Amino acid sequence: MSDKSPVAKKIVDLAENSVKSIDKYESPAISLPIRTLSNVSFDEKEGLIKLGDKKQSRTFFNIGQAKKFMQTVLIASACKDLIGTGKTTSIRDLYYMTKHTIGDTKENTFDDQVESDPIIEDLEVALDSLREELHLFASNRGAMVGNITVVDSGDTIDLRKMGSGGWSIPSIMEKDVVQFKNCEAKFVLMVEKDAVWRRLNEDKFWRTHNCILIHGQGMAPRGVRRLLWRLNKELKLPVYVFVDNDPWGFYIYSVIKQGSINLAYESKRMAVPDAKFIGLSSYDQEKYNLPKNVTIKLSDVDKKRIKEIKAYPWFQKKTWQDELDYMVKKGVKLELEALSKRGISFVTNTYLPEKINKKEWLE
């Protein structure tokens, strides 16, 4: 991406509009979509959580907004420089790049990274651009193996030959950085936990069942979600999500499927509406004869979270309401590792093959 990129042009336009306002003796302003629950809705037709049309104006000649206006322009300028040089940096490094004391005062541009991170998100929505398009990355989280080859920053990597650790998924998953080649896989299995992913990888589940195996170390980070979106949209691969049988696992699935409230403005470039929940289900304890001693009692926090999830528009299907109600009725939850009680490779040889072959999933 060069200095002539569409994102760089948007940053230049933002700056030029501010200069024009100053020339007219008017207060320069930046229009920002409001990123709160009140401006978020669920589009049932598209199956996505979307940001609404409500906006607010951040102006320079407003004592309550002047600092944030300055911070927004400062972050935008640094991102334009990154795009122009073709370099990328971490959001942590960007914080230090843009932090300094203003003139002879004791006032800093940023006092802490908790100030700069939201400004980056503001800039994303203002420019309708991904953070990754601003040449910013986060630490790698997640790994991938399977019947596919990727080209990562010019290096060709066969994910069939990645050993026990897999390919470390970068946070920037755009087409100019990562391309796909020689895909033979028939589907993608997204696993919540690294430990379970390692079991499946060691058993070569991806080879036996001709798939791609991914984990996100809990809540899938942006890079993993963008990767899932690309595999689904560009290669037309079904995505199956395998998470703990608890409200947190259910929410991880919903974020992959519909997007999140906090990042509603990115749902169209990250969410996979046809992703399928393949387990663990609240009904699996009886179905697969898992003993009672592998269950964990629901806490008050769990019960509160289940109640919240039941109220979300995207969980209103009867199958999901029944699933959540049954969890409350039983009063227990299950971790993926509970399947190991039936044998260390039970998940590989029996549970997942049965679920996939019989199409026993929730949507």
C-alpha cells in the first residue's frame, strides 16, 4: 500500500477539510459515527450486527473536545506516514511514536495507551477503513494448519508441513500481505482452545478430514476473524466453530458469526453469517455419556451472562433458546477437554466426525 492508497487519500482529505475550515475562520471538525449500543442494530436479512447512522462532531474550537481532536489528527498523520513508507507498526509502538510533551507546557499528547487505542478506532470509523489498512498490527494470536498454502509477505508457506505449532496467524490479514494458494480443504474448523487444537493437529484431523484447522486462543482476535471471513468469502469454505459449553463459548461463536457490538462497524469485513456452531452442546453430556464429575457448576456470573445472551436478537431462534434454557435447567457447563474422559482422541475419532457427517450443528 502506497502513499497514493485510498486510505491515505482519505487522511489527506480529512486534513484538507480542516485547513479549509480554518481559512474560513470556522472550527475544524471531524464527523464520527457514534460507537455505542444505542447506535447498533441487528440486520436479520444479512445476519450482521451493524453500526447505525447516528454521528457526532469532534471540533477543535471546543475546550472539551480540543485535545481529542488534536489526538485524532496526530494519529492520522502518523498512519499516513506509515502508509507512505510501506511500513507497519504495533498499536503500542504508535502510542510511543505520537506521545510527546506539547511545547513548553507539562501537557502530553497522550498520557497512556488507553487514550490512543480508542482514537485508532475512531479513525477507523471516520475513514471507513480497517486498522490493518492504516498499517497497524497487534501481537499475533492464533495458529493454522491444513490443506492449503499461503503466501505471507512474499514467502510461500505450505500449511501441510507446519509441525506441532502451526503457522502463526498475523494480525494483518489483507490481500496485499497474505494470499491463498493450492487449497484442497473442504471446510474450516475454528477451535476456541489451543490445547484442543493441538490434540486435533497431533492426530492429523485436518489431513484425515481434508480441512483447515485454526485456533484463536479464546476470543478470536481481529486477524483470525478477518482470516475466517476471507476463507469463507474468497474460497467458499464452510466454517464450523468448536467452543466450550458455557456462555462465554457461545458468545465467541456469535462474535465470529454476527460480529461484535464494540466492532459493529467492521462486521461486514469480519463476520461470517453462515458459520455453524458444532459444539459443545448442553445436550452432549447425555448423548456422549460424559460422567457428572467433568461438569462445572454454573456461577452467578454465568447465569447472568446467559440471561443477557438469551435477550440478544441473534440468539432468538428456538434451537438456541432451548440450548440456553437446558443449560440453566442442568445448572452446569462443560469445557472442551471434558471429551477426553472418553479417550484422549475421542474428539478426533468420534465426536467431530459424527457432528460433521450428521450435520448436527446450530446456526
